[in-house]
Amino acid sequence: MSVTRSVLIGAGAYLPKRVMTNEELSKLVDTSDEWITARTGIKQRHIAADDEMTSDLALKASEQALAEAGLKGSDIDLIILATATPDQTFPATATRVQAALGMNHGAAFDLQAVCSGFIYALATADNFIKAGQAKRVLVIGAEVFSRILDWEDRGTCVLFGDGAGAMIFEGRQGEGSSADQGLLTSQLHSDGRYNDLLYVDGGPSSTQTVGKLRMNGKEVFRHAVVNISEAINDALTESGLSANDIDWFVPHQANQRILDGTAKRLKIGNERVVSTVAQHGNTSAASVPLAYDVARKDGRIKDGDLVLMEAMGGGFTWGSALLRV
């Protein structure tokens, strides 16, 4: 049976030039390279320049994706930008990217699901394409989390970095089997009861401030491995596949221990796990496309490979996606 598939036709990424190592961070807060590495696996993170906004990072990643796809901004019908750190409260940061790309038609909007944002945006793009409302969709994850960190809180400021990743999807016909190229399935979940475990302590309607990130790390870790594993198992079941069919596992880069715990629970060997957390830190909605871009460009991910992506973020929100590239 013929079905519409959302096929990945271009990807790109951007990291700010400034690199902050653990050693540099240890001069700002009571921590050390050994402490950070042992607990998170992170060695460094990228920090946006003072004059760089989320839209700037998003634009550079998008331009790479367009170049790879051989397209112009005017060839895109819809932009979905996943971010928890927009340029402004409104308008949507996606509209700034839209204007910069010369896309004067269609639609552009932001999507907020924190670290799960890119997975949520993928699912949203897929549904627009399947419904026939868009032919080509630019999906972006972009963050400048450095702007909402408490640089005196060593439990959170050591974890996050800035960056952006982008993917372009095009609607094409498939046979309806797991051998099809494109997005095979996506699973989205949330549970608002856990708001106070990972949140920002500010907002326009509450404090009239941006606020700073707060987290109960132990509880987030406990929920992350279980929730993510369940979402992945649901995706595999729906697709009639098993963990052995996965060529590459591209997880949200939150913490190396979470990556290891999830892979172990799913019985996915470390040799099939793409990990960039040591170099990037947690870039929230940008982490999955950034990690994908690294593995694609270094030759690990090849045409025809089955890629499993997942993420979990504040809310809690979490989800997974299976993509054959």
C-alpha cells in the first residue's frame, strides 16, 4: 500500500565559536574537570557570543541544510523551530529565520517542548506532510541555554551549551513497509505532574522575568531512562522492528550515564550509539540534530541506515522517532 513518507533530504548544524572547557568553568564555580566528567561525561561546551541570538544559530544550521538539499529558502513550505530560548517572547523566532532565508510564503512557528523539542517538531512536520499541507518542511532545534543558566549553580551550569541543528523533510511515496526511506514512526509523551523537577523559575505571566534553570538531577535521571526506553519500545513495536534492526542510536545528549543506561536497557551496543555529549554538553532541542550531523559527516550514518532518535525534557516531555535515511 502506497503511503506518504517524510524523507530527509538535507541536514546542517552550527556551534558557536567560543568553547568553554571544564577547566575554565572551574574558575567560575566550585567544580573540577574530574567532577564534571565522572558525573556527566562532558568535557566542554560551546557558548554563543554576546551578539549571537537563537535565530542566528538557527539560520546558519538551516543554510547548511538547504545547501545539502540543493534548495533555496523559497523552496520551503513550513518552518518549525524547536526552542526554549527564543529571541523574543514574540514574535516566533522561526519567523526571523523565515525572513532571513527569503521565504515569503507558507508558515513558520516555534515549538516548545524543551529538550524533546526536536522530536516533537519532527512529528509535527511529518503530520503536516502526510496531511498534504506541506511538501517540504525545515525542522530546526536551536538554543542559547547559556542565557538562562545560574552560573553559581554547579549542578546545572556544567551541563548545558549552545548550538543549532536543522533537517529538511520532503513528502515522497513509500510502500508502507519498514524498508521505506523516511520517518517510519514517532512517539510523543508528556506528564505535567513533574514540572518541579526540571524548570525555569520565571516567565512573562508569573515573574515577568526570564528566570533561571532549576533541576533535581537525581529524579530526572531516574525518570529519563525508564520513560525513554518505553517510548523507544513503543516505536519498535509499531514498526515491527527490534533493537537489532537499529543501525544507529542518536539520543538526546543530556548525560553520558543516561545514554549508557538507556542503551543497556534496550540492549543496543555502545558501538551503535552516537555520543557527542563530551564535546557539546546538553544543547537541549539542538542536541539530536547536532549529534546526527556529526555522525553523518564523519561517515558513520549512511544512506539506507535505520536511525533511532529520542529525547526527554522538562515538563516532563519525551519521545522517540525512527528514521531511515
